[in-house]
Amino acid sequence: MSSDRLLDYFEKDLEASMIGQSILRIYGGIHEQMTTIDLPFLMRKTGVHEEKILQILERMESLQCLQMELNRSDASVTYLCPREDERTLNPHRKQIERQYQLKEQQLERMIEFANQHNSCLSQYLMSYFGDEQGKPCGKCSVCLGRIEDRDKYPPSDLITELKTLLKDSPLDIHGIRERLNFEPQQILDVLDHLTDLGQLSRDEQQRFQFKK
């Protein structure tokens, strides 16, 4: 029986997989010569009683997985296919590595989400799951933080002047700051807020303009 067929058999017969792979781990050269198996030791390692172990070995022998000679106290066994450590001892290694990488990526995204302070958290989650982002939710900590920042100063005058300023032609952030008598951070916060609400648009030259 080839190594591939043996592995396929182990996947279908969990009892045989547990006993067979335990023997392969304990007795390294078993595929090369008849090897005496210490049944009491194997019983302790696997938690399976002797009669059941012998039944499993006899079943594997009938399928030509191994050759066995049964004595009164111990069994001598040799596998009829070469032992391939990487595949036999851990046939699911690549799958486990892929799962580990996926878990690592998910952890990184969770950390990124926890440290997200600039974008609406609802929009971030929708983007993560591949959905359309829509408008900011106005309820998450980021959105509420922006509202609190806006409450620190009356934005109505700034918004009014901004509308007048951008009525005839669009301007970039530097042009807006030069023409408005407000703190630069206040201007930036209002521009971000109005952009999030879809009231402002930005062209290829990064110039702002109110949508009609």
C-alpha cells in the first residue's frame, strides 16, 4: 500500500489512525524490519485496551497496510509502505499552517479595528465584510468624538462662510485656510464632516466644492 493510500485509510478509520500513527511515532524503523510492539506501553499511550488494539492491527493487516506476527505477549509488526515523516506524522501540516496564517490576519484586523480613530467604525466593519460603506453611522465612538469636537465651537458661521467661499469656484485646503479666519484644525474637521455627509466633493486636484 502506498503512503497516499495509507493516509487516506487513516482519514477514514480514526481508530486505525490513532493506533497506526502512534506506532509510527514510537517505532521509527518499523517500515524496514519486523519490530516487536510493546502492547502494554501502547495501551498506556493510546488508552485503548489490548484486545481492541489487536483487532485494529488485524484489520490493517487484512487491508495489506502491515505485516504482523502475533506472539503470546507482544506483536511484531512491519508497515508495508515507507514511512514519510512529514506526511505520516502530520498529514495536515499545510492546512494547519494556512489556518494559523488566517488567524494571524484576523488578529491583525481586530487590532487595527481597536486602534481605528479616524474612520467611522460601522463603515470599517462594512468594508471588512465586503459591503457598501454608506454614510457614517453617527453612533460609534469615532463619530461621537467628531460631534463632541464640533460642539467645542459653533460651526454654523464657518459652514456659512465656507459655502459662500466655494460658491463660485472650488478651492484646495490651503486656499480655504488662507481665506477663512478660523483655526486650521476647525476648518479641517468641518471639511471632513461635510465630506462624510456627502455634502462636499473633492476633484482630482484635491479641491473642495459643495454638491448641487
